[in-house]
Amino acid sequence: MMQDSVKGIFTECIQTQIAAADQLQEPLLRAAELLVDTLLNGRRIYCCGENMAHASARHFGHMMLTGLNFERPPFPVTALHADFGAKEHEAIFAQQILAAGQAADLLIVLSSGAQAPRVSKAMEAAVARNLFIIAITSDADTDVAGLLGPDDVEIRIPSRNTARVSEHILQLVNMLCHLAEQHIFPQELDE
């Protein structure tokens, strides 16, 4: 019985990967272009994630500072801080955006579930400050997509399963970092 469960998990992972490969190429490329334009124009990037996606936001921030594929100068990225063990209010990310965000900066939000109150508040603050937004969401999302403007990008992972979405969020932030490095430092990847 457990063997069937394990095989079912692998099958679901593979099916989600195939669907993502078909559906997410165009939004991923648009997101990478927005990310690179932000960096090349000397603007800052902020990232945050709701619940399980918070760890992926911190991972993304670390990779963008230290490098994914090779040693390079740090990119100006800040992973917004929240202590989910504490009873923090929903505006914790928004306060950080309101304090530091400037017009034409970029906010990257990650949400693996249907509701993302902290991320939604951060997006509202980003809209108020005229930041661009990249949102990586799931098919279950009910909060994030409605806050995006015409110049923003949503990468909607084709799954409602939180575990599959979390796996893809991590994969997508790795891809975004790789694409940024590839575009900004093409000579490093030729070696």
C-alpha cells in the first residue's frame, strides 16, 4: 500500500512538471525579462512568501546575493522578514515595502495556497509605491492574481496540491536566478 502511495506521488510530480513545461514558458520568460530590466536599471528587488513559500523567498534572496552558478557581484535583493512562529499581523511585509520600496523596484511574491493575506498586503503596498510585481501562485490562488496590473507577471503553477506547488516555486526561483545570471553575465556560462 505504501509503495502505491510513493508511486502516486512520483506520478503526480511528473504530471505537474509536464503541465508546467507546457504552460509556464511564456510567463517565466516575461518574469525573467522584468527581473533583468530591474537589475540593469539599478532598481531593488524584494521578495516574500506566504507560509511554506517564505522559505523559498529567503532561498531566492540568498541566491541572488551570493550567486547560483558562479561567483559574481551581489544583486540588490532583499527577502522580506517575517517570523511565522509569532502572531505577526498581516501587514508585516507591507510595512517593509512602504519603508523601503521605490517606484520601479520589483516585488516577487510566492504563494502556494489559496489565501495569502501577508503577501496580498505587500502587493497592495507595492501598488501604492508603483513597484512592479512578479507573482508565483497556484491554481488554488484566490488572493494574489486580482492584485496584478498590466505590467506585472503571474506564473500560475498548474496544481492545487500544496506540496507540488511548493516544489515548483523552488524550481521557478532557481530558474529566475539562472536566467538573470545568464543574461547579465553570459561570458561566465560559456566556460
